[in-house]
Amino acid sequence: MGGAVYRVYLPLLVRAYGGEAASSKLSQTMPADVEAEGDWGSGDISPGETYAHTFTAGGDYPYYWEHSGFSGQVVVEPAVSDFALRLSPSTQAATAGELVTYTVRVTTTLGDSLPVALTISGLPAGASAELDPTTVVPTSTAVLTVTSILDTPAGDYTLVVTGTDGSQVRTATATLSILPHPDFGLGVEPTAAQVAQGEAVSYTVQVTAVHGFEEPVVLDVGGLPPAATAEWAASPLLPTASTVLTVSAAVDTPPGNYTLLITGTGDGLIRTASASVMVSGIPPDLMIEAMQVTPEIPIEGQQAQVSITVRNLGLSAAGAFQADWYLDPATDPGPGDAGTLSWQVDSLGPGKAAILTESFTFPEVGEFPAWAQADTLDQVAESNEDNNIMGPEMLTVSGEPEEVCGQITADTTWHSGMIYAVTCDVAVNAGVKLIVEPGAVVRFDSGTGLNVYGTVVGQGTGTQFISFVANSPSPLPGYWDGIDVFAGGRAAIEHAIVSHAGSTSGSTTRITTAATSTGAAEAVASATARRGTVSFRRPGGWGPMASGTRPGRGAGGAGGSAPPRPSSLIQYARASVGVASAMSHRTPGPGV
């Protein structure tokens, strides 16, 4: 207006308004002072009518509106295309991990339909989108698919679809609301624990439902120490719930700190929690397993061998330590007390034993307490410090052996603490009594024995045994003959150690009785057998076997059967002529 230049698209459309029939014209005819180009005009345009003119070429076209005397210029540019975008629906909601689709409509609004390339922006974190197709020719549609992941954050997001045909760019928007996906949380208590080799430790694992999670969760654990095992009290779990994880270390699991990775898997979700376990080695544990003197009853002034056995009960090696043996100490030995004999041990592996031996000459005759101690100087950190000492054990030291051989014709006593070496068969004559005191030791040369026609009384005690043994450091079964009780004889032996006598074909220790037409022999024994068994034999009569009762006179004896009376170590059984009945003992009982 007012002579302004207007830029319009073809064609030009003029509409007359008003109530009068006007002779208004739009034409190129201009007043003389207006420069005109071309030749076009509308003629009169009545109210409500229109006039259209199509410009066939671009250029600058002046015009004149006769009704109002208004003039101007129409600038005509070459025709171009245009299009519009629309995204539907305008709003959608989806749970994280789900997908949604939108329709993209491309519509031509001007000119020719040119291909429109489509792109998408504004996606939520972790989401992806696909346009099918990515290029459309209007009027047409494409499908937009948006896929979220389980971890896509909840919220409202504005999706923007952009279209371009090379000259025009148009956009359309829609809203995508992401809702939280049902989820679960994983927790563990304690987060750090300690366990010793060969032991177990427990953790509580909690699975918590989030946003209404209702699927089972399978549990697993990784990062276990070598040779260790894991056990779940329950798996899978339906949240919210808890279970117990037990981790067991093997005895050979290397000590150290390990990180456990606990994993829960459910409905496509994987959640983890971690905890640590410290595996500690089991300390060594030293103890005195045995102490021994060889010979069992050493002789005053003669060299004997003293040995102690130290064992490591722990599951790790013990370093250097000292061990000691004590003979008749003034007070009970304890840590730091030097012994009569001492040994230095460089190391001792788990479960291993060390036998420590030393020669020793006992200076005097008598009964002496002996002790032994491991780790005397407390050099080793042990799991148990209360089992390092053994004792007291009573040790008998004898004087020089007294040789005996032949007949005993008068009452005789073999004294406590003495060693009697039987160099040939010894016979206790009828009417003669041989008393063997507690603690006396009788050693028999090969093939020798004790023949009883009178009485032998050997009444040992629970702390001082009487020993009837072989006079050899390494005897075989049947080394010496045995104790034979003949008709009219009697032997009452209590709390005795009898070994290596009897048959040379076996390990039977033999004590026999014999019967005659004029009388019966009686033998009563309460003995602990070593390396063999104790037996009594009476031809055609009764002999003792095992423990239980004492007999009266049997079929081979004079007098009838008497009611049995208690005997802690002897029970009697009938034996055929010449057949030995066996009796085996470990612990002596009270006397007969």
C-alpha cells in the first residue's frame, strides 16, 4: 500500500469488498506519472467478486487500483514447494524397557512434492529410535519407534522430528513419558568378614523389591578364594526377602583378602553387591604326644635312651622352638624352665611329628616323676598354648640286675625297683613263697621260665606294676617260656605287665597250671598284656579267659565248684586238655 512493493506468490488474487457496484479495476493502466510494464487488467470487479491473474514469469509488475488511485508493484518470484509435519499421538507413556510408536505425517502445502528426509532428536538417555522409512514423498507417513532400556531414567521427554526437502525445514513434536521399571536392590551384611582355614563364615543377602517388582531373583557369587565353596540357604528368592550365604574355606585355602561379587538376576535385570572375606591361616599347635625311656626300667649308672615325640596339630608350620625333658624337677615345669635334656627344632610342618632322642645316664635308684614340654621358650604363636606339657609319669630306676637261676628253697622277696635277670629256669619249691613287690622287674633270657610248685604272690599296684618281660631289646613272641603253676602250687599275680612269653608260633603270653591225682594247681592273675595275650592252661580243667569271675575248683581240681566272686580282669572258661584259653587286657583292674 502507499506505493510499497509486495512480494507474492503466483497467481495474484484480488477480491472487491463493499456494497457498491464499483468500476474498480486492477490494471496496468497507470496515470502518466506511473511507469507501467506489461498489459493486464481486471475490468470492473463488483462487490463479492474476485479477480485472478496468473503471472507466467517472474519479474516486477506495477499495478494501479483505479477505485482508490492506489498504485504499486508486484514482484513475482519463481514458484517453490512447501510441506507440513505432524506427529501423533501427541503424548505417550511407557515403562522403562518398553517401546512405543508414533505416526509421522508429511503433507504438501505448496508446489511440487519433493522427498522429505526425516530425523529424530530429544530421546531419553539410553533409548534408541527408528524411522521407517527415513525419507518420504508427501503426502505420506512414516513410523517412529522409540525403545527405552531398563535403566532409562523416568521422566517426560519432548521428541522432535525434523523434515527437510532441500530448501524447507519443518518440525513436529510429541511427548514421551518414561515410567520406572519394576526393579530390585541387592545388599549384603556384613560387608567384610574373616574366616580361618578349614572354617566357614556367613553373610546375609537382602533382595528388596522396587516399584512393585514381583519376579524371582537367582543368586550367585563369584570371586571365591581358591578351594573355598559357597552355599545358599535359598535361591532363587521372591523379593522382598533375605537368605544366608555360607562361604567355607578349605584347610589349604591360601590366606589373604578376597572380594566376593554377589549377583542377582531377575526379569532381565542384573544387580550386584560386594563383600570381602579375609582368610587367615590356622596357627600351629604343638603338643607332647609321647615320652619314652629305653629300657623301660633303666639301670642306675647305665646309659639309656630318652625320647619325646612332639606333634604339630595345627594347619600351618611351626618355626624354630625348644623342647625339654625333665627328671624329678623341684616344681612342676612351666614356660621358660630349662629341662634335664633340651632339643632345638628348626621347624615342624602341619600334622607332622618330631621324635627327639638323647642318651642319658640315670644317677640313682628310685621312683622319679618325668615331664616333657614343647615350645619351652614360647617362640611359636599357637592356637592352643595349654597342651605343651606332659607329665608327670613315674619312672623306675633300678640298680644292677640280680641274676637268678635254679631252685628257690626258702621264702624269698624280689624287691621293688630291682631288676632280676632269669638266666635259667627258676623253680619255686613246694612250701616256699616267692613275693614279688610292686615295681620289681623280672627279665627272662630266651627259653627260660618260672615254675611254681609253692606260692608266688606278685601284688602290683595301679601306679607300680610288676613286669615279667623278655631280657632283650627286640624280642619276638614266645621269647621266654612262661609261668607254669604245677600241682600243689599257687600263683596270685595282680597289676602285672607280662610280655613275649608263651608259644613261639604266636604272640600268646602263657601262664599255665597243671593238675595231678593228688591235688590241683590254682592260678589267679590280674595282668596287662603287651605285645601278646595272657593265658592260663590247666589240662582238662578251668583256665582264666578275659575278665569277670574267679572259679572254684573245676573238673580237673579237688573239691566242687564254688560260687564265682568278682574279679575285674579274669573270667573263666573251660579248656580242653593241652589247649590254651586266651585273655587279653589293656587296663588292669582291682586285685583278686
